[in-house]
Amino acid sequence: MAAALALEPGRAAAERLWGDMVAAVGVGGVAGPGTFVFHETLYFGFCALWAAADLVPTLRRYKIQPRQAHEERQWSRKKQLRCLKLIIFNHVFIQFPMMMLFHYVADLVGFRIELPLPPMSRLLWQIPIFYVIEDFWFYWLHRFLHWPKIYPLIHKMHHEHTAPFGMAAEYAHPVETVFLGIGTMLGPILFADHMFTVWVWLVFRLWETVEDHSGFDFPWNPTNLIPFWAGSAHHDFHHKTFQGPYSSVFTWCDWLFGTDALFRRQQAELSESKDPNWPRFYPAAFRGAPSMEFLEARRSSRRIAGLEPEGVVSTKEE
Ligand SMILES: [Zn+2]
Ligand SMILES: [Zn+2]
């Protein structure tokens, strides 16, 4: 309730901006061209922020794969240009037509565009639900795309970057782009009734996917406090190994369907590592607990060394 009230002062400013924008592009221009321009601004804006972070030497210690990202020149100009070209192609020839089509879908499902805006407090439950829906859709789509018969045809393209960077987020086969777009819009179609909600959701969704591919994992990232938030380490591991985890937003699908064992083992090993080059602060309790077999093996070795009495089972992170 307090959080909902705190959002209300922003409502007047949001209504003023939204009203000006609708007056400028017209009601018919919001869903298609308006959303396209908004998406481009957000996507390339977020990519530019992460590209700038890549240029700051003191931030390099937060790079998840420092060696691959720099020594193997994942950031080479040629690679970036190729990435940029495909992304522009996808945005113009796949996403823009989908947004134009969404204009009619929005009409069909009763989305409003005009003022007033929906209550800001509604966003507090809608955005988490949109994330849950997108994550579930993405998990199963992603697993299907890794099916060996399908993988070389579509998803292989997205895996060209084994140490990803922000702009690689939407570097994907056009067919994959279509299905990812459907997953993004499922939540709003089911639970929203205003285009403004879609735009707010786009901010959250694009930030999340660009950050997941940024190659950085910051200890002070507020998302570290969100229970079961997967974060960049989760998806970066998938790019590095071509194996699970497959989720986009949360850790629970991979845990539930048993596709994150390798990742959890690596997290456990990292948390044990004495290597100062590994800035290890992963809140593993939130990102999927370390593998039980790893913990059991460690307990056994401690018992043998006489450090832990037999029968004592520690449940906390060690
Ligand atoms: Zn994949
Ligand atoms: Zn990816």
C-alpha cells in the first residue's frame, strides 16, 4: 500500500508525458511506430550503457568471463558490426511488422491508449507476473530450440557469442525473434488493458535481457535481492557451456526440471575458490542452492579430516 501511494506523485508527470506523446503521434501511431521508436531508444540506450561499462578498467573484475571477453576479442569491431547489422534487420523486418500487427491485437483484446492511465499500483503486481509468464514461455521454447534436430537451424545463431555482451541479447534468428516477441507480449495480453503498461513492461524486460547478456555481475546490483532472480551469471553460463540453465528471469524452472546441476556445481565451486580474480559474492541461496552432491562430498572429506562430526547436517551456506 505504501509502495502504491509512493508511485502516485509520478502519475501526473506520466500522464502529461503520455498525453503529449499521443497528441504528437495520434492514437493510431502509438502501438506500431511509437512502440518501435520507444523500443529502439531503450534497447540501444541500455546497450550503450553496458558498452561504456566495458571501457572502464576498474569494472573489469566484475566481468564473468574476463579472459574470453577480452583476450579472445569477443568485443572485436567485426563481431559488433555483424551483431548490429542482424539486430537492425530483425528490428525493422521482424519486430516492426509485429508491432504494427499488435495494433490490431491491442484493439481486439481491449487495450486503451488514451488517458487516463491505469493506476500505477497495478504495475506492482503486473510486472512480476509478466516476468513469471515470460520466463516459463522462454524456458520451454529455449529447451525446444536446443533439441539437436532444431538447434543448428535456429538457435545456433544466438550462441555465436560464448562470452556475450549487451547487444548480443537480441542477436537471434528471425524465427526465434518472433517467438521471443510472443513470450514478451503474453503477460500484457492476459493481464493488462492499456498500452502504457506495455511500455513500462518493455523497460523492465529489455533491461533484464540486455543485462543478462552484459557479461557483468555486480555485487551491488539490486536484483541480487530478488528471490530466485537468475541474473547475468545464470545466462552467461548457458552461453559458455551450451547447456542448462535455460531460463531467462528466474532460477526455479531449471531447478524444478533438473537442468541446472552443472551451473549449481560451478556456483558451489566458485564460492569455495580462493582465487582473488574471482570476485565471489554470488548469493547462491537466491540463485539456486549449490548442488547437494557437491555439498555432501565436501562434508565427507571434512568428516575424514575430523573437521565435522558424523551425523551433523549443516543446512546453511558454508
Ligand atoms: Zn541457448
Ligand atoms: Zn542469450
